[in-house]
Amino acid sequence: MAVAAGREAGRRWSAASFAGTARAGLVPALALLGGLAASSCARSGGVPTSPDAPVILISIDTMRADHLPAYGYTKIATPNLDRFASDAWLFENAYTPCPMTLPAHTTMLTGELPPEHGVRNNIGFVFDGKTHPSLPVFLKEHGYATGAAVSSYVLRYETGLGPLFDYYEDSVGIAPGVESVHYRRSGDKTAAFAERWIAAHDGKPFFFFFHIYEPHLPYDPPEPFRSRYGVTYDAEVATADQVIGGFLDEMKKLGVYDRAIIVLVGDHGEGLGDHGEMQHSILLYREVMHIPMIVKLPHSFGGGRRIATPAQLSDIVPTVLQVLGDRIPKWVSGSSVLGLPAQPTGAPRVIFGETLFPRLQLGWSDLRSVIENDYQYIYGPRPELYDMASDPGEKHDLIASQPAVAARLAAALQHYPQGNEHPAPADEETLRRLAALGYIGGLHDRGTAAVLPNPVDNIQYLQRMQEGWQLAADQHLAQAVAVLRSVVKDNPGMSDVWIKLGELYADAGQDAESEAAYKQALDRSPVFLADIAVALGFVQFQRGELDQAEAAGQRAVVQVPTKAHELLARVALARGDFATAEREAAAAAGSRNPQPSAILVMAEIKLREGKPADALAVVEKAERYATELRLPTVYNLDYLRGDALARLNRPAEAEAAFEREIAAFPQHAQAYATLGVIHFIQGDRAGLDRLMEAMVKADPTPKTFRLAATTYDSIGDKTAAAAYQRRADAAQAKIPE
């Protein structure tokens, strides 16, 4: 069989990899805490092996266990997950090693903890699959086809996870100037990629990693869950249940479900305000560490079992390999969960957790923890101890009343390696997109935990930042700027706040203030923020500072090539250098997995060259590619289509295109203005007036009011132009500088 044929070579490979890892000092003494992986086979409870079985890993991002009915929650219904749990082993007390998406998923795929595999944060760390073993590479060497489909930019190919797989689908629509939902895709679209790949590879052993982003923010649940549960976390959990149910039904139709190993887990939970943190990454309390783990074996062996002994994400790799009949590689620090007793007995398992996010991105202390059955010990500037059995909400700190327990767990924590805590330089393309998904902060490294602020004591700053983010999302520009400026007054090193201020000022058309804010972000960051350099370059481009804009693009072209080449293309276009503009636009669209928006840069150039037919062909190419990626809308696509059609004297089709752009992207102001001019040319002055008012209502910023003024001025209506200019001045006067 395919697995058996490569098994001996795989053992030699894993032993060599383990030796290299041990030389790096990354795997000391963990077996004393987690139990030797190989020993789980002797305690497996008679689980039969299934060589060559399909393996499917399903990850539900941001899924806290205590919001699932299978874990005792009663406020929503999740019939699909309940049905799956009846076929599987449910682990009641499973934990993540880190409340962040990238480190947690790297642990799922390697069987190593973050200090071992080296990915300690969502930004600043890239997994090195050439020196660290992983499950997809291991299985590939044993004859498996390997594929993955992910739903968030956080798990993009460039994190180092993509190269581990034969196929890695990470297309997520990027749309400048619109809501953050465009930095992810819905789980049903990702499921379509997963189902298509599995159907095409079912003839041989395969491993597939399927990731959905519900119930992560921003919440946008479909019906009937929106009506049933509101725009809430729980509604998104119900949505996730529907997505997973549809996927599992398809696996049954394909004949895969019964014979497959299917592991369903969350990567981390969500704070939901339980300890002041609405989201995750900063604190280590149970609400973000306790995750669902449900394991279905081939033919549903042992289905319906519930295991209370603690488990962890690093247990996934040894569990899968045990069922396949493979020896557990020595690099794995977890244990197969199939040998765990239903209730904790004997020597307790010790589960490790950490977050470096507070130190690296906020300048506060990092936190580490260990869980031993019912107890959690959290180490930071002020250590904490909780009994999660009697106090599941962790509201009563026992550090003073149970010093012996605290001392024992503090000693256990010292056995875990520190690992490499120094991030590699991160580009601001990464930082900006992660900020859009709710992650806050630029990279900082300001000293040791002993002298840094305690994150628990500084949650109010996060709440103020999130208030500013929400005000901006609700189009309360002046209030958002005021709140965020108050944050950087107290915390001037918060680079993400400076970045947000730069974006808000740019949206308002206040380019001087935007430039100053972006420069603050660049000056205060300990690493070069390539995309902020590009963002600054775009502001300088708007101000006619073409040399400075060109220098910004050239500086950033290695780290963020798509954005940098787009900036360079626009600079060349402004200079009338069409040849250079086309070359840079082609480079912007030439990356491994280009977004349709990058392809559209060429359409803008063709329009400026007076070649609308060529521009229309480029738009149609981008549209075909978007269809392949299952992206229903692409920012600027219909606007450019409408522009090309208008120049080709096809006004009815042009109007329809502009109307589609406005419907999909209500804040695309130029689409309103161009369509309004078409109405005016056709004698419909009322249509122009209606569109101008709709435009400023959709995006009531000084920049939009000024566009309305310019539009009326272009048709010779000085009175209307002056009225909108007064509204622009009034709106700008409210924004703090």
C-alpha cells in the first residue's frame, strides 16, 4: 500500500528531523509533561488501524467550546455538529496552545507547540517547513495527495503553511476602501473548493485541511440565523454549523465520510468581554483557550464517547498517525488522544499556553500558562491561579490561598522551552489586513516581562481603540479620529492606531494629515512596514509628489510587490510613460495568486491610452478570474467596465455597469459622479442631483463633498458647487488635526 511503501523511509526522515530540532534546543523535557507519544499506542483501547484512510482536518476559527450545544450550551441549535459528535469521540477539555490563528494552526499541522515550531504570532513569524516536520509533508512522503482551502488572509500561502501542500487555495477578495469582510471569504465558498478537490483526488489516499472563518468578526450571519439570533457571535456559530453540515453531507455523497478520519477543532475561542477582551490574542483565560475537539474514526468506531481528560491541539498529529498505523515520530510533543481515559487518572496531563501578542504588538508583558486538570496557572507580572471546575469563568484568583498548587504549576511551566521570540520583519500589507480583521498593534519588543505592563490592567486602551474602529466603520469620522488621537497621546508607540489615522485622514482628503500619521507609524515601528511606505507613497502621489511616491514604491517592491508595482504604474502613468506603466501593471498582476483587482490596473492604463476596447478586454479577463475564485464582486471592476463602455458609445450598458458598482460598493464615490454626469448629458438633471445626494449620504466625508462640488463645477453650476464646498468645509472643520 502507498503508506506502507514509504513508512520506513518516513521513519528515517523523521528521526533525522528530530535530531536537527533537538540540536536547535527546541524540544527539551516536554515528554515528561505530555507523556511519550509512542506510549499512547499501548493504551489505545483497541482502536483498529486504517492504513491509507482519507484524513480531513476541519478548523472552525474562533470557536469557543462553551458556545456549542455538544458542550452544554443551550441558546442555539447546531444539529449538524451534534450529529457529527454522535459518530465521534468528543474531548470535553481540549485546549489551544495560543489564542491566535496562525500559531494554533501550525501546531495542528506539526504536533509541536509554538516554542518548538517557531510560529509565535500572526505576524512576524513564518513557518519553516524545510527544517520543521509536518503532517502534510509526512503524509505526502507516504503517498498521500495533500490539499487545503482556507478562508482568511491570516492563513495565506506566504505564512509558510502553503508550501506544505500540493494544493493550497487561499484566494480572498481584497477591496480597498470597503468593509473588512473582504479580507476573508465565507465558509460555503471555501467548502466548494474543498469539495471539488476531494472529489478529484478520492482515488488515492489524501489529506485535506479545510478552514472556515465563521464565527470570527465581523459578524454578518445569513438568514435564518440573522433573524433567529441577531447579528451575534452565536448566529455565526450557527452559520458555521450549516457550512460544516453541508460539507459533511457532500463527503457522504462521495463515499468518503464513513472511511475517513475526520478531526474537527477550533483554533482558539473568543473573549466576548468575559475578562474585558472582546476578541482574542491578548489574554489566556479559559474562554479563549478552551476549544472543541471532535474526532471521527473510520466507520465511526467508538462514536459517542466523551473524554474528560485534557487534550490539546498538538495531539492531532499523533492521533491521526496512530489510526493510520504509523509509528509516532519523535518530533511530536503531543500524544494520541485515543488512549486517554474518560476521566483524569494517575499523573495529570499538563497543557501549555502562551501569547506573545501583548509584548510584540502592544508593548505590554507576554503571558504563559499551564493547565493541570482543573487548575490553570497564568504567569505574567501578576501571576494568577484558577480552579476551572468550581470557577469556570475564572473570576476568583487563588494565587494567595493555594500557594502550593501555584508553586507546583510554576515549576511545571519552567520545563517548557522559551523558543525564538524575535519576530522577522513584517510588512504593513500584512498588518493592515490583519487590522481589518480585528487584530491590533504593530510589532514591538520593549524588554522583559518583569518591567512591562500587565495586559489585564490595560484593557481599557484596547476598548478605546475598538471604539475608534467602530466609529470609523459607522462613518462617524470626526469622533473616530478624536478617539484614536487620544489613544496615541497616551500610547504613542501603537503603530496600528497611527496607520488607522492615516487611512481616515486619506479618506477625508486631508492628505497632509494622512502623510504625517503614516510617517509616525513608520518612525515608531521597530521593523520596516513596507505597505505603509506604499500607503504613504499613494498619499504623496495624490499630492503630486511623484519622485517621493516612486521612491516609496521602489523601497517596498520586494516585500509587497503587488501594491508597490501598482503605485509605480500610477506614477509612470501620471508622467505619461505608458510603456513603464504597462510593465509595472503586468508585474502587479504577475504574482503567484494575483487578485482580480491587480489585473484591473492594466485596464486603467488602457483607458488613459485611449484604448477602451482593450480596457474592456482586461476587465472581462479579471471577471473570468474572479468567477473561478468564486468572488461575487470585485471593487472597481464594474466602474472600469462602465468607463470603457461609455467611451465605446454604449451608454445604456455603461449606466448598468455603474449602477452595479454602486450597488456592490456604496462608498465608491467616483461611480456616482460619473453616472451622474451621464444622466446630465442625457438631459436628466434630476438624476444627477439624486446621485450626488446618494453619494454623500453613503460616504459623508469632506473628500466626497468636494467631489460633488467638482462635479457640479464641471457642468457650470457654480451655485451647487459652492453649496457642496461649504458642506465639505463644515465636515472637515469637525475633524481634529
